[in-house]
Amino acid sequence: MEEQRTDVPWRWHGPPWMRRWDDEPRGSRLPWRSTVLITAFVIMGSHFSARSQQADRVHLGVLAYALLIVASGALLWRQRHPVPVAFVTAAAAMVYLGAGYPYGPVFFTVAVGCFSALVAGRRKAALTAVGLFWAGHVLVTHWLYRWLPPPGDSAASWAQELIIATWVVAIVALAELARVRREQWARERAERAQAARRRADEERLRIARELHDVLAHSISVINVQAGVGLALLDSDPEQARTALTTIKAASKEALGEVRQVLDTLRAPGDAPRAPAPGLDRLPELVEQAASAGLTVTVQGESPKLAPGTDLAAFRIVQEALTNVVRHSGSRHARVHVDSAEGVLRLRVDDDGPATGADAGGSGNGLAGMRERAAALGGTIEAGPRADGGFRVLAVLPLKASSEGPVKRKEDR
């Protein structure tokens, strides 16, 4: 069954790399491209930074490049193992700065590593890693610089530490915002999946209800006529022939309606080939009931109804008459149709008594009628009458199909 899409306003879904984290299972892919780009940026940026700082810092050597590759290469596992990556990038950058190498994009690896851990929800580990890095930087630039390369280095200004602290706070705030947004996307995705499952369940229920109503009514007629045909096969062949003709007509109609229901599964977007049945087909129900030995009297006229309400009303009357055929000893039923005060009232009475025979029924008839009425905002009352017999009373809002909470394919 194809899900019916509804138009929603456009909204920003974030950068592609963040959508990948949200849409794909964590660890399903390694971010090769972004890691290669970050590594190239860090190495080239550090190389150009060394040119401008060559008089004050240690010249880049094999160890420096190795540390830069470790710090940026560890980001390849930032989605699978965000906590170790945050500490590895912080440690590699700390060793790099402690060795007296030039300032540069090495800070960026720490920012990305801690950002990834925060977005993954590892707030404590990420803050610990960035806190240790900042504390180590303060220790190196304000105390250990006397014993660390380059020789003759001086203490950094506290204004520089304030700038670094500001960047740390900005990164943490941005990461928290991304984490909250990511969780919001996950909730929205779960809600959309739940809504899709709910729509699928409603559609399956609708189809099951349609099939039950169609088959229960037709098979009840066929069952009665088959019994008549068998009883009269030898004594009254002409009457048996009439019963067989009725069986053929009822089975043909049932097959047509079942095919119409199943067509909605094969081509959900196509319009139905035949209009959905409504109360204008009450005379056909009367004829079918008569062929099953039930005399039906119809009182009142139905107003023009919306397709959804018309279909529900027809199915409710059909199921009520089917129940009379299957469960009542009475061979006479009365259908009363009335519309007033914005509601349609359908009343189906029989004089009983109940026979207890179910003709192989599943007991879902009354439940299906109540579901149909509830879907339109209406009610169903069913039970024995005080003077004997049984009554089904349905009250359906006349505008339910256009204003009600549920719209079905028959409504279109």
C-alpha cells in the first residue's frame, strides 16, 4: 500500500554531514572525504603558519607532521568512537604545542573531535577533553614554557587565553545546538514513521471491514439459498433452480465488490472503476434479502450524502440485515431512514427471536459497524428491544465525511 504524502512547509535540514549522522546508523560509514579534507587543511595550514612564525617557534619536522596526521586522522572514527577521538585529538594537539611547534589549524582537530562527542551526547567526556586541553595549554604557556622548546620563549598573554576560552564556549554552544536539533530530527522521524504505521493500520482495517461486510452479506444469502436448493432439489426442481440462480447472482456481485476493494491495493492512486455503494442501492439490498427469505420494509428517504457517509450508511444497513438473516428467527425486518438536526438516523428492527445460529460468522459485524460510525463521528446502538426482537440504531453526522478527522479513499 502506497503512503499518501501530505505537503509540508519547507524547513532547513542542516548541512549534509549532519544529515548523514541523523539518517544513517552510527558507524555504518567512515567519513573518509571530510577526514581527508581536514587532514589536508591542517597540514597545509600548519605549513603556512610555520613560515610566519619561524622566528618564534620550532621548525616543523617529522614528529610535528606525525602529530598533525594523528590528530586529524583520528577524526575518521569520530562517529563510531567519539569519546576516544576527543581525547586523542586533545592529547596530540597538546604534545604538538608542548614541543614548541607553530600555532595553527591543530586547534581545529580538537574542536571537531569535541564537537562530534557533544553531538553524540557524550557531553561529560567532551567537556573533560576540551577542559584538559585548555588547562594543559595554560600550564605550558604560563609555566612550563621555561623548560620547553623553543629556547627563550616568553609567557603568553592572558588575553590570548581569553580568546581561546571564548572559542571553546562558542564550540560547546554550537555543538549543543546541533545535538538538540539532531534529537529533534530523530523525534520527527519517529513521529512520521508512527504516523505512517497508523495510516497503514487504518487502511488495513478499512479493507478488512469492507471485505467482511461484502462477504458476510453475500455468503449469508448464498448459504440460505444453498440450503433451500438442497432441500427442494428432488421435490421442486424449479424452485431449486431459482435458488441456484440467486446464488449465481449473489456470488457475481460479491466477486465484483471484492475486486473493487482489492483494486485499491494494486493501484492506490487510481480512481475506483465503479462508484462506492450508497443508500440509493437500498432496493438492491431489499431484493437480496428477499431472495434469502427476508421481507424488508423501508421507510423514509435519505438526503444527499457525502460519499464517505453514504458508503458507511449502506454498509451498516447491509450488515444489520445480514445479521437478521443469520441470527434472527424473524422473516421480516424494517429499515427506517431519517435526517434531522444535521444527523442521519438509521434504524433496523426485526421481531426475533434470536436463533443462535451464526452461519459461520466471525462475530465482527457489530464491531465493524461501530468502527464505521466512530470514524465519521457517529454512534451505533445495538441490542434487544423491550417488546422482543433486535434493534440497530446508527446516528451519523451529515457533514462527517468532509469535516471529520478521518478521510478515506471512498471520500475522494
